[in-house]
Amino acid sequence: MNFTLHIWRQKNTNSTGEFVTYSVNDIDSDTSFLEMLDQLNEDLIDKGEDCVVFDYDCREGICGTCSLVINGHPHGEKKATTTCQLYMRDYAEQPELWIEPWRAKSFPIVKDLAVKRDAFDRIIQSGGFISTSVGSAPEANSQLVNKDDADCAFDSAICIGCGACVAVCPNASASLFVAAKINHFERLPQGKIESGKRAERMINQMEQEGFGSCSNHRHCETVCPKEISVSNIAAMNKIL
Amino acid sequence: MHKLNSNVPTGPLENRWEKHKFDLALIAPQNRKKYNIIVIGTGLAGASLCATLGEAGYNVQSFCYNDSPRRAHSIAAQGGVNASKNYQNDGDSTWRLFYDTIKGGDFRARESNIYRLAQLSCNIIDQAVSQGVPFAREYSGYLANRSFGGTQVSRTFYARGQTGQQLLLGAYSSMSKEIASGRVSHKSRCEMLELIIIEGRARGIVVRDLVTGEISSHLADCVVMCTGGYSNAYYLSTNAKGCNTSATWRAHKNGAYFANPSFTQIHPTCVPPTGDSQSKLTLMSESLRNDGRIWAPKKIEDCDKNPNDIADEDRDYFLERMYPAFANLVPRDIASRALKGICDEGRGVGSVVNNQRLGVYLDFSSVIQKMGSDKVKEKYGNLFDMYQSITGENPYEVPMKIYPAPHYTMGGLWVDYNLMTTIDGLFACGEANFSDHGANRLGASALMQGLADGYFVAPQTVANYLAKGKFEEITHDHPEVVSTLESVKNRIESLMNAPDPKHSPDYFHRKIGSILWTSCGMARDKESLKEAIKSIEQIKTDFWNNIKVTGTDKDFNQTLEKAGRVADFIELGHLMCVDALDREESCGAHARLEYLAESGDAMRDDENFGYVAAWEFNENNPTLHKEDLNFEFIKPTYRDYK
């Protein structure tokens, strides 16, 4: 397969970027999307050019590092999938691809397709934890947890912190990310005690970081690679 | 020369850690803020250590190469974490977990360390639950367990197939709490490139800011490496792309001994490679072997047929044939070797890579027939979906294909009972050290070790080291700091400006990977190891002459990052082969063809090789130091899975 790629190139946060067009040829259908970009970068090295920077690490859909908008869709069109889990066979009908970074004021572009997501770390630091210290934990089975609650907590806890929810949101809101963490702890007896304060602090931090508010577009739920439900946002609003 | 002293306490095994803790020196709470500790890496070991040291009141500086500490590769662990809680009343105990781990490691690890690990396993579960890790539960509200990795008891705690993710996010949240408190400072997108040693003690590191390219020195009273394993030496592995040996290899070149580098685990159930563009391999949970039957065609001419058209009598269910008692459930190393053997005979299936078909079938048709596809879906649905998304094939209709892949490295920096390397003030935790898994790691014990080291062991032993020493203040203009910075800059200079730049870092990475995979992978022998050592020496020369890095070193340059890491993998690969050549026995994952029984079982030689091989750096001619393993409590036996 052959592809024409329009890739966003931007030297650093302060410079202006632009789309640059490349072509890649003889791509095998079993090649992953990121491996296709690897191949492009090998060609660029051959030509003596600077490679396209893009974020990746585990390449199995769990670390949350990869972050590309492909033909307008964060993590591509395929549902419940991270960018690293896309394969070129899915693009047999789309020989022309537009590849961009996450676009949000709170995620400044670092270079080319890579963005800075420290804002998410600071939101967690503001309250996304249970205030326990090592050594003080009681015997694990001394506090029982209803199975349904544990399962719901898990469904919220699987967020990988990729930021696709922000990238797709017209308001660049981080509500789904924040709500998933708040709801994860709210569902568990050991986390519930601090729920109110936690929610207040995390939401304040979200606002300080410049993320917008939720106005129920629900695009976040659609692009979330872990299919985290917007019902988390409703649950968060109840805690406040 | 450093004398190897494991500092293992004496007395009854059950009391050793308690006694040792009592003997360790303490630092009073009000004095702790005067001490500075550098922690590199934010996986389970690093994040849990940062959290614990921060809570205790120390000043901690943390670094990771990812864009957030939450992304370290511990996050990808699927199966679970072992603990000897004996909640299932099936006869488990600290002693049994200890025994299983030491036997699983084929008697190539220290009794005292493993016993401590088994003891601490229960505290890990308590700690994780209190942090809000959503482990699987029964309807009663109690924690659920499953049996994992061929053990006879159910001692594995799990959070669906994402236990590593949940444990890491737990440690990350505690670490975040300490960052907020100001006791831990953290820098993402930073890579450690050199260790600063002053008067024989580790006192700092040099890092490169991966975004700006800035090189800077960071000073402290001691340094802890929690930088993971080196499976990526093989190029293709189940590790994240960024996982590397650079921190541990820098430590090694500065005097830290590297122990058992050839002990690497190759996991049998991974999605096979499909072509030259492949960048990584994906692990499919081992649990699939509980219900799937593994087979290959009996006749070579059947290998490219549709598997559903191959009659049952033409299929070779080779694990069932070779190991009738354990059949498809034999341990990882034995299964991996058998799979490779079949493919080497030319009976592999799937895509042709380097003139060979690399894959065998993992077939669920009989269990689908027996249980119905709904039941199978309930049990394995997410794994089947993952397989289909990677391969484009539907495993409910066509058998899966699997092939082994490098997964975990038991070897690592040599550490004593205090997790300190042979450099004073340099500690290593988690997969970065060699300490607990011997020659083979059992399932669900990597998470256990990383967290035991980070939450419970290192915080005590690091404090002891600090309490016993005097640490004069060092400034950034100290001659050692200046010269270390200089050496890092020179190395980057050499990577950017090779005499005859021709090939990318990936080109060299693939080369070293393919040599290690062939000669130092699932099966090793004297001749091919000797050959490999020669080829690696040549690759090293070629690398420094021909490495081609485009762009500049003054900004975000992933090609430069890769080049530096590959340079270290090449040197480590050399040591892996030297170690594998020296160990003239088979044990655990180290299978020397000359020392395998006809059945394929490892023939251990306790008399001559019952030691930890700790290597001292010495350009192309490493020096071996032996730490003899004394088994006071358990009598080594032979693993027999017939």
C-alpha cells in the first residue's frame, strides 16, 4: 500500500507549525500505524532530514503515551482503540492521511506531533489520591467492598490519561479525565471519606490549567480508547 | 577490587528481616529533610519508593524518560500479583511462596532475599487496597484470588487483565501526593546519561532534558535506580519501546557489577512477528494455555494450508506428546524451547520472516465445541478481541498463532541484601536488580518484587546508609561533576558526528537484536556464542563509525535518544553472551544445548555453577566474581515436568 501523509511539523512550542506532505510506499497491511511512521522516519534519516517527533511507548494500548489526530479523529476512527493499536489494513480505503497533534491550549505542542500533558499530572497532584501512608494499612480483608462497587470503581480506574477526551472536546474540557478519577475513589469505602474535598480541589485545578467546562457534547465518551462513560461526569456533579 | 559481601543476616530464616531491620540505623523524623535522594524511573519500584521516602520526610528528586511518571512499563503487566495470604485455605504460606519462587528460579537465587519477599507479599496487598486499587472481589465483598503460572494454590490477586496498570496508578497517586507536599520533585522527559561518583560514592547523575537537549547535573547523598529490565536488547520484545539499559549500563561501567546478564525470560504466548517493519511484540496472557491446545502440522507441506483443512491425524500436539503430565501447561522456558524447536524443523506456520515461518497454532476449537463460544467469550473475550485487532484474524474461527518473545530479564545489577550495588550509595530496585528470580521468574511475581523493594525494603536500607555516612556538600563546579558532564557531552558529540554516517539507530538495533535472539535466546551453545561475541565486537566498531543521527542535539530528537540506548545495548549484548558462554550448565531460562537432557530438561550443575555470576566491567574482557549460593534451608532438587 502507498500513502500520502500530511504531517504537522512544528519546531517547538513557540514557533508556528505547518503541514508538510510526505509519501510512504510499500506498506504491508499488517504494519501498525506507528510502524508506518517509523518507516517514514527511516526514509528521512536516509535523506539526512530531521525525523518526525511523535509520542509512543508501550505500543499495546495501555501506557497512554501515543496521541495522534488522524483525519480529524483522535486515535483514528476505530472505536475503543489507541493510536498504537491501529493497523494500516484499516486504512486501505484512505490513501491520504492528515496527521496532527492533540489540539488544546492546556496541552502545548512540544515538537511536531508531541504535546505536553503535565496539566493532567498536576490535577492528580491536587487531590487524585487517597491520603494513606505506607505502613498504616490495615489487613486487606478487614474492609469489605461490594463487588458491584469494586467493578464500577475499576471501570473508572482504567483511564490511561491519554487526553483524547480533551482533544476532541469543543471546550477542551478535561471533565471525563477528572470525573473518572473522582468516581474511582468515590465508589470505594476507603476513598469516599475524602470525596468532597478531592472533587473540589481537582476541579479547581482543572480550571486553573485552562481546561474548559463540560457542556454535554459527549464526544469524549466516543473517542475514549477505554470507553469510559460520561455517567462519571454526572456522578462527579452530584458529589459537588 | 570490590569484595562481594551479600550482607545476608544469619539465624532462623523467619526472623532474618525483622532482626536486620532492628540492626539498621535510623534517622529521626526531624532530620530526614536534610537528606537528598535521587530516584531514577517511576515504575512500580520507583514510584513506590518516591512515595514512601517522601512520606517519611526525605527530599527526593525523581526522573523519568516518559512524558508522565504514570506511563512506566509496569503499567502493561496483565496477570496479577502474588501474596501468601492463604485466603483460599488451600495450604499456602510464606514458606510455600518462598519455596515455589526459589524452585521456579531453578535454585539460582538467595534464600534470605526470597523469604523476605514472600513475607512482604501480604503487606503489599494491604497497602494497595488502602490506596484504592480496585482488585477483583467476590460477591461477599472479600478479595478474590486465582491460580496463575502453574502453581498449586490460588494466591494471585488481580484487577481483570490490568493488574500492573492499577498497581502502578496506585503508586503514582501516592507519589503525586508527595509531589504536592513538596518533598518529592519530579522531572519528566529526562534521561539519565551518567552517574557521578565522588570519593567512591554515588553522589549524583547527569541527565539530558529530552525536549530542550540541555545537559545538567543533579546532586544528592545517594542514588537509587529503578530503571527496569533490558529485554529490548533483543530489539523485538514485549517491553515498551523506550525501555533501555542505559542507566544500569552506565552504573556498570562506573564499577557496579552486573549479575547473571544471560538470564532472560522468553515468554511462549506472544503474537508472532509478521515482517521486517515490526517494532514490538505483544504478549497474550498465559492463561490462554489453560484451554487452548498447541499444535503444528506434522508435514512441512501443510504449513501454508488453512489450518481448518488439516485433518486431526496430521496435527502434532507436540507439548501433549512431549510432556504428557503437564502438556500445554509446562513452564514458560520449556514451552518456549519446544515451540522454537518445531519452527526450526521447518514446521512453523504464518508469515515468512527471514526465510522461516515463526508460529504455531493455539487452538480453541475443542473448547469452543465443549463450552460453546459464549462461555469462551466470557472467559477470554478481551484477549480474543486484542488478537483480532492485531492480526485481523478471528480466533473463534481460525486458530491463533503464537511465538515466544523476550519478556523479562532476571539478570541485573548485583545488589546485596540491602539492595545496594558494589558502588557505595548506589541502590537498585525492581527489575533493574538481579536479586530474587534466579534463572527463571514465576508468573505474578514481578509486580510483587518491584513493590516490595520500593515500599518496604529500600526505604529502610537507604535510611541506614544515610545514617551511617557523612555527606559533605558538593557543588556543581566540583571537578568530578564537571568532568562527568564533559564526558556526556563528548559522547553525544560522537553520536551526532560519526566519521562515516550511514545507518540509523534502528538498523544497528535490529542487528544486535537478531544476533542475541539467535545465539543468546531460547537455546545457546558454545560455538554460536563465540561467534556472536566476535560479531558484536564488529557491530560496536561499525556503530561508532557509521551511526547516523539527523537533526540537532539541542532539541527534541528521538533518533539521538535511540542511538545512545542502542550503543549501550550493544555493549550489554556482549556481556550477555560472555555470561552465557561461561555458564556451562543449563538452568531455568538459560538453556545450553550441550547441557540439556534428551527430554529437553535443563541439566543443572550445582557443584560447579551454584553461584551468582557478578561481572566487573573491563573493556571486552569482563572479570567474573562469584557469589556462592548456600542453601541452608532448602535442598535443591531437579525440576521435572514430565
